[in-house]
Amino acid sequence: MSTATVLMHVPREGCQRIGDHLRRRGVTVQERALFSGDAVPSAIPAGDLLVVMGGPMGVGDLGDPNYPFLQAEIALLRRCLADQAPVLGVCLGAQLLAHAAGARVFPNHASGNLSARVREVGWFPLDFHGDFQRDPVLRGLPTQAVQLHWHGDTFDLPAGAVGFASTSACRNQAFRLGYRQFGLQFHPECDAATIAEWCDEDAAFAELAHGPGTPARIQAEIPRWFGEYVTVGDRLIANLLDQMLA
């Protein structure tokens, strides 16, 4: 039986619905709470998976003594890249994977305006692109769907990576390295309770992104968008796990 090692940076950002998908496939989910001292493994055993979740810190915090686990994660991700081990990075996890693969990670800015930082928080349409007929990652997905976003940084695509999703505010929202390593800048993993929790606990960041009242607006729109969010997110998670577990 395979095991998925899930690296968590803060208590509120676990694997949630990704974990549900893994368990239904018979995969053991082992969460490591890096924020409370759990160690980052040095390698992932053959046949297992690595899932790296989000958090408020960033690649710019490498070397910060408050986040000693970040350097160890980069070393692990580089080992996974060399071993072609299955990896899924979400938000911060995608940024760490991109950095480990040699790409630049930086604050997200408006196109052509380096002084205008864009923090993307809430419900926004995500555009999927690629060969929908042949690419198994895109199987059954629409060309556009509303998904949850909660970030202020972005990344260049690593050398050899294929991008397959974007938004108007952030060009690189998803990429694939080879066939079993994926980075997602958006959040397909959340349940409704977690989204509400983020709105409460990270309200300052949401308001910094889009002004006063943003957390309340995001919560108020959960009934409107959650069905589409889950349907598309479930399809995408299933497609990615099909590739990672092949």
C-alpha cells in the first residue's frame, strides 16, 4: 500500500479533499506538522507520494530561522525531482517545487507594472488550456471554472514544465513536470468550513488584497460557487492522482 506524505506549514492548511481522494484509493495519508516540529523526510520511498501544502510564508523566507523546514523541503523536492517521485504542490507547495526546479518565484504583479502588486484572494475564474483530447490531466475539465485563490506570489515555469491553467491576474496557475510532478497555485482542496475559517483567521490578508469586507464577500459567495468548485476540483484531483499513482 502506498503512503502519501503531506507536509503542512500551518494548522489550517491540510490536504482535506485531496486526502479524501487518496484514502478512497487505498493510500495511507501521513500528515507532518512542520509548524510544530515534525521533521521533513530526506527522501520519499519508491511507490509513495509527496504532497506539499500552502502557508503564509514564501520562498523569500528561505533562511529565516522561524521557518527552518523550508530549506529541508527544497532539498527533499530536489531529491524527488531527481528520482522522478510523484509530487503535488499546492500554493506555497507549487512555489517551492518551482524553486527547487530552478525557476524564479516572486511577488505577483499586474502585467507590465512592477509597482502594482496583485494579491489574488477569493473566487476567480480559472482558464484551463492544452490538448483536452490527449492530455490526461485535462480529461473531463471545462475550459474555464471558478476556483479558490489565496496568494500574493507567483513563479516562472521551470525549464521543461508545461503550464495548463491561468487567470487574468496570474499567468502561471498550474504546471506539470514530466508525468508525475505537479504544481497548483490555486486551492482545489478546501471544504466549505475551511474556506470560512480562512476568512476569519486570514482576514487581514484578504482585506489587503481586495479591501474592507472581502472576507465577508468570500463567505457569502460560498453557496454560489461551491458546487462548481468541488465538481471541477474533484475531476482535477482525480486526474492528477491517476498520473501520480500510475
